[in-house]
Amino acid sequence: MELRFIKATENDIPIITYLADVIWKKHYPAIITIEQIEYMLTQMYSPDALLKQMKEGHQFTLAYLDDAPVGYISIHTKDDKNYFINKFYVLVNQHRQGIGSQLFHHVLNQIPQAQTIELAVNRMNYKAVNFYFKQGFTIKNSFDLHIGQGFYMNDFLMIKTVVF
């Protein structure tokens, strides 16, 4: 089986939307309500929302196992030194096969000038928090962010200092 990484373009928005829908509905019901999942998918993964993110400089990379898309990551920077991972997901049935680690390291190799990488992760998403610990992230702080319609993101802000 061949794992490949491809920089996503506007033409890949339907693939990202599809993956998000499948991943979120499989992974998140044990963490947040179905209503919040649907709300967040609409807010962050509609074609218009993804196009806006791309135009704002969010770089998406898709992971393919053979010819099937299995995950994606989105990262952006304002100063070419400090980066933020906005989205990082792999199909649940593909977890624990090294895809996430390889995708993360692929993106890391694309930004050799990076000094720090930050991300936000739900505090109850133990699987992801532990994955990020294994990648060298530490918890910077925690926060609760109201995202509309009575929903909150209850997250850790995690950071990795990059050493090449």
C-alpha cells in the first residue's frame, strides 16, 4: 500500500468536505453532541468556508492510501516562523497505522523555517491529545470558546517548539 501526500487546491474541497463529514460523525459523538458536530461541520467545512480558508492562506494537504483519500491537515502562518494547525484528521478506521505521524512529518518538512507549531484540541479527545504528546507537543493552556448557538469549544492549546 502506497501512502502519498498531495497539496490540496480548490478542486479538492469536495474531498475535504467528505472526509470531515465521515470522520467527525464517527469520532466525535462520544465527545460532543450530534447537534454541535453538525453545527461545526456547517461552519468550518462548507465549500464556501473552506474556500475562504484557502484564500486566507490555509494550506491543506491530503493523505492518500493508494488512490483513496484517508486524511488531511491544514496549516497557516502569519510570519513564516510560527505556524498553527487548523485541521488534522485521519479516517478512524485508519488510525494507529502511522498515517497521522507521516502526514505531520511531511508537512513539517515543508516548513523548515518553523520555530513553533500550535494547535487546539478538544480536552476530551484523549486519543488526539496523546497523539500530539507523541509528536512532541505540550499543553500551553486550556480555554473555552463560545462558537455560537450555545456551543463551546473546550480545548487545550498545544505547542511544539521545532528543532531541526
